[in-house]
Amino acid sequence: MTDRKERISRRGFLKTAAAAGAALAISPAWNNVQATTRAVSGNKPASGGDAKAATVTAHRTLGTGQAAFEVSALGFGVMGMTYNRSWHPDKAQCIRLLHEAMDRGVTLFDTAIIYGPLNNELLAGEALGEFHGKVNVTTKFGHEVIDGKATGRQDSRPATIRRYCEESLKRLRTDCIPMFYQHRFDPNTPVEDVAGTISDLIKEGKVLHWGMCEVSAATIRKAHVICPLTAIQSEYHLMHREVEKNGVLDVCRELGIGFVPYSPMNRGFLGGDLNEYTQFDPNNDNRTTLPRFTPEAMRANYRIVNVLQRFGRERGMTAAQLALGWLLQKEPWIVPIPGTTKLSHLEGNLRTLDFTLSTEEWKQLEDEVSAIPITGDRYNAEQQKQVGF
Ligand SMILES: NC(=O)c1ccc[n+]([C@@H]2O[C@H](COP(=O)([O-])OP(=O)(O)OC[C@H]3O[C@@H](n4cnc5c(N)ncnc54)[C@H](OP(=O)(O)O)[C@@H]3O)[C@@H](O)[C@H]2O)c1
């Protein structure tokens, strides 16, 4: 209890400090961002010598009209705290880090039923459930989970969505899911039925907004007509730019739908801490199944990290900050959700918003990275079959 009081008073302090800070000089690219930005972080880049904890006060709006959802410009991916990322600290430390992120202004936290399964939602609920309304824990349905185990099948039938919704509400310790995503397309359930079910759940007050992951532009159009989408969540980062080519970003722009890039640092690779010698836990890390994470692929692809590190050295930025900043400058309706288990990484990632690069500099970085051929596909054949419908 004392802990929480301290947290809340510290939070007030951080807010005041941020509000008092001067707005940063923004380059043309970041001016676009300002259009939907409520406030800009008052912290200065590392070179400015500001010793305050990094906070995010910049907000972005995902979706438009009734589907509009205002969130912090950077979110937090909770998945890796229990699932798919090999190593994580104990629950108490994870909860402390989630509270730290909240104290520092993060209002968008991302989980899913399949993560664990279930234990990631349980963690998010235990840490953040009591702060419902101040922060948003978004979650995802679709992957079938029976008796706490993943079956590998999809199930987005209306009755299942309703059941998953009730169960997620309990695990997240809330009475309304701020955003409910369909995690993967279900070939056996028409998208119109999925959208219709979500529309009913929104009317009933159990869900506030909805989104879809890894779907095609055509599916987005069909779904949006029935129930306006707030966000599409698909993989997007400097090493995987498919959504620029397959019409997904175009349709989001056209229809006013937000975009949440998942794995914004390519599952940590772009942060530079992983290399060909990294040993993943085969029981709790999907990177062991991804062609891009074999030792050979990581050795070849490390040239990309080298580019980021060299580019960053001249600007006082880390490779991770460049990976996140590149996404943020793409569109003002993009909100990345990096995951971490470390306070130092949270601190650095939030400071991404303090840096100013010109459009030309981002282009130079993008061109240098694009010139390097990428070794290994992002997914194996089985995983690839589940995306792009
Ligand atoms: N919709 C979907 O299908 C889908 C799929 C995958 C993921 N997601 C969502 O996206 C979120 C993020 O994805 P992700 O975890 O796959 O990838 P990510 O955010 O690209 O990378 C996370 C990894 O990067 C490391 N990291 C974080 N900050 C760093 C920094 N500053 N420097 C170096 N390394 C850093 C973390 O390790 P440390 O713990 O050591 O910091 C962590 O293992 C997930 O939590 C999940 O919510 C959604």
C-alpha cells in the first residue's frame, strides 16, 4: 500500500515535471506527428544532461470517429515477461517494471490469451487491473486454448469470442476490455461474423475498441464496414516492411485506422543484444523456430545492427532508439509496443521520443539498411500460413 502511494505521488511529480518542460524543436517529420500529439516530452536528449527519469507525455490517436483511442505514443508489449522471450525476472519484478512504465506515462499495454497461455493476461491483470481507466491493457482472441493449452487451431466463432471475452475480463480484473484484437484470421469464420460479434460486445460495454492482426487490406475493408476498426497490429520494423507493400498501411491511412507495429525491434534483434552465440530457451522462445534467428542468419543480419549502431553513435542514440524512432516518424497514427524486462531498456526506449532527426537523416538510415540483403524469412512455412488473409 505504501508502495502504491509512493508510486502515485511520484507519478504526480513526473507529470508536473513533464508539463513544465519546454517543447522540443521538431523537424518537419516530427511536425506531422505533432498534429495528433497532445504534448511533447519535456526531456532533452542525453547530450542535454537532463537527469530526470524518462517519461512519455506525447499521445497519439489510433482510429478515428467513434473508434478513436488516445494512447501514449509508445506502448509496452507484455508478452516477453512470461512467454516466447526465454528469460524473465520473477513476477514481483515484472509487476514493478509494469508500474514503472505506467508511472512514466505509458498508457497502452499489450497482451493476449495465447501468451503463456493465460499467464501473461494474469500478470497484466494483477499489475494493472486496479488502474483500469488510467491505463489500457489490450488483449487478443483467436488462437484456440483448451484447458490452458494452445491447440494450434483458430477459433473465432461468435460464441467462442464471447466466452474468451468473459474469461479475459476476469483475468485482466476489469469490466471492459479497452481494445480486443482478433489475433489471427479464422478461415472457418467469416470476418463479418467476427466484426458483428465485436460490435455487439461494444454495445454491451464489454469491449471499447477492436483491432485485427496480420490481415489483408481486403479483410480490413470488410471488417471496418461492419464495426469500425481502431487499429491493425502486424509485424513492422526495419527488417520487415511488408505492410508498406501489401496495401495495409494504405488502407489504414484511407479509412483512418491506427497501426500498432508488433515486434518493433525484430524480437530484440535490432537492439543489438542478440547475436549468433545467443542461446534461446527452446521451451519458451519462438525465435528458435524462426529462420531469421538461426546463428547463420543472425551473423549475416548483424550488419544491419552495425549500421544502426554507427548511425546512432554520431547522434547519441542507441540502435533500439533508432529502430523505434524510425517507426514513429513514419506516420502520426503508428504506436509501437516494444517489450522489455529491464528498467534500463524501458528508460532508453522511452527516450526515443526526445530525439530529433530530419527527414533526410531517416531516409539515409532507411537506405543504408535497405541495401543489406536480409537472410532468413521472418516466419517458418507453418506460421506464414496463418497470416495475410
Ligand atoms: N499480434 C501478434 O501476432 C504479435 C506477435 C508478437 C508480438 N506481439 C506484441 O508485440 C510486443 C513486442 O514484441 P516482441 O517482444 O516480439 O519484440 P520487440 O519489442 O521487438 O523486442 C523485445 C525484445 O527486445 C529486447 N529489448 C527491449 N528494449 C531493448 C533495448 N533498448 N536494447 C536492446 N534490447 C531491447 C527485450 O529484451 P529485454 O527484456 O532484455 O529488454 C525483448 O526480448 C509483444 O510483447 C506482444 O505484445 C504481437
